[in-house]
Amino acid sequence: MTQRYSGLILLILAGELIFSLPFHITRFFKSGVLEVFQISNTNLGDAFAFYGILALLSYFPGGYLADKYPPRKLIFYSLLLTGIGGIYFATIPKPTMLPYLYAFWGITTILFFWGALIKYTSDWGGMDQQGRAFGYLEAGRALVASIFSSIAFLLVYLVSQNSESFSRNSIQLVILFYAITTIVLSFLILFFLRDKTKQKISRSPIGSPLNITIYPVFLISIIIVCAYCGFRSIDNISLYLVEIGNLTPIEASGFVTLLSYVRIISALVAGFVADKITSITLIIRLFILTIIGQSILFSVYPQTFYHSLLVNGTLIIVFISIVSLRAVYFSLITHSHIPSHRFGFCVGIISLVGFTPDIFFHSLTGRILDAQPGIIGFQNYYLVTMLISILGLLASLNLSRWMSSKSLLK
């Protein structure tokens, strides 16, 4: 039992820390990165575009690799190569080199890693604890992000104690902290993570029959697209609170920070509930709750105290629903009659489609908000997100019917 949970802890650490170099540093120390690297938001955005394109192209072949090779080795190489990229990042390369570095990370964090991570998590949960396994993963990742960002903040504070801005040394220290931690973790994975799926690894030749049903894969892809759009939509909660809720930026930031801790609890609870009532049943209920919340945000203008109370409460409910969806949607794969030796292949297809919002969502919603600033823009914004959630609900209902027809529900 101890060895089983130690493997899950290593998996959780890997699942978050591998994304710390491309994402955490710019998320928590963005102004310092822009200043030290002497780049603009546009330059950084272009670098992320390179990451997004290479990551998207890596999902499908990464799923194929997850079916062919032990997860332990795939995760080891992913962490090691990503950490080495971090060492280069710490040298403060020229701005022209950042797109290439982020493209490199787009490959190392996804190609060898993502399919292996999801497959190992699924195998850890077995048939009876899929929701719990993915709930642990999501909650653990949120906790790891909070802990390591706090350590990074402490390092910056100690180095820049007498300064009001980030120094080159403080940014380099943070980058090295994440890079070295990632490399050390890669060797911990190599030596201590058990290959739980070793007996299931397929060596079937290229061109052999896939033996999978496309319909559930298609529906799960749609569900994840819609749920992931919801997850990306919470990035604008603080902006809504400032522009519409009349909170100060600091108050809005504090509200969102508190929500980040709610994410940990929500993911854990969602995992346990999913195992009790089945993942698809929970997902249907969460989509319904999300749609109700988004309809309130679409129709209510927080002019009075009671309206503001209603809106703030609704934001919390929508947030809980969305992060709970994110915690359990991958558990649908195991319960959809997909052969274990094609699990990684299906993860690749589903992720390729499911994470396309990384390309279009912010561009689309940014234009919606800019077209009509103020309450009208946000009403249109929540109308669009509500329509996306309705599509996710319809896909979930269809998947539930398909599962029932195949006697796959408990």
C-alpha cells in the first residue's frame, strides 16, 4: 500500500513540476521575466504560440508511445530534457531564442509525458477507483503548484529583499530552482516508480487493427473540449470582479487566490463522488450546475449588495463545477470499453482534440470582451461559455446512453 501511494505521489509531483518551467515562472514572476529578458508581452505570447503548436502536434504520437514503452522511462526522459532546457533558460538567452526553447518544451512536456501520465494514473486507479485516481492527480497538482510557487517566492524575497523590482539574479535563481528540482525528480522517477503497466505494453505491428469504437472517443473529446473551455474561462474571473463587481485588483486577486485552494478540495471530492455514482453521472450533473451558474452570470448585473452576493456565490459554484469536471473527465476513457493496449492511442486522439481551446479560446473570448467593454461584453462572454457547456452536456448525455446500451455503467 505504501509503495502504491508513493508511486502516486511521484506521479503528482511530475504531473505539475514538468510544466513549472514553461508556465509557473511566467505566471508568478511575469513582470520580472519581461524585464530581465527585455521582452514584451507580444514576444512572450509568440513563444507560447510555438509551445502550443508543438504540444498539440505531440499529443497523438505521444499516445502511441505510451502504448509501446514503459511510463517510467517516458516520464524520466521528459523530466530530464525539460530540466536541461531550464538550465539553458537560466542563462537568460536572447529573446530570439525563446520561441525555440518553448517549442522544445512543447515536445518534451507532451510527446513522452502526457499519454504516459494519464495511462499510469488510470492503471493506478483500476476499474473501481478511476475517479479517485484522477481526483488525487488534479488535487495533488494544485497543491504542488501552491507549495513550490511559495518556495520560489521566498527565494525571490531573500535575494531581492532591498529592492522593489526583480533582479537578474533572483529570476535566474527561481529558474534554476525549478530546473534542478525537475532533473532530480526525473531520477527519482527512474529509480522508484514501478512500471505498473509493464505487462500491458503492446508490441503489435504498425497497421494492426485498432479494435476501438470511435463513437465514445469522439464524445469524450467533445466533453473535454467543452470542459476545458470552462477551465480556461475562469482566467477572467478577476477581470470580471474588477470591471463589473467593483473590486480593487488586490481584492479580486485575493478572491481568486482563495479559489485556488478550493480547487484542491473540489478535485478530491469529485474523485470520490465519481467512484460512487460513476464519472459520467457526475459529469452530467456538473455540466448542469455550470450551465445554471453561467446563465445567472449572463442575466444578473451586480448593482446591489444582494446581486453582488448572488454573483460572487455563483462564481464560486461555477468554479467548483469546472475544476471538478477537469478532475474526472479522463476517467471516462477506462469506462468506455477501450482496450488497455490502445489506451495511450486514445488519450492522444482525445487530447489532440480536447485541448484545442489553448489555440482558439482566449482569442475568441478576448474579441468578445473587447467588442463591447463592460457588462454587455461579459454577458456575451458568459452566453458563449454557457452554449459551450450545453454542447458538453449533450455529449455527456449521449455518452451515458451509449454506455447504458453496452452495459458499461455500474
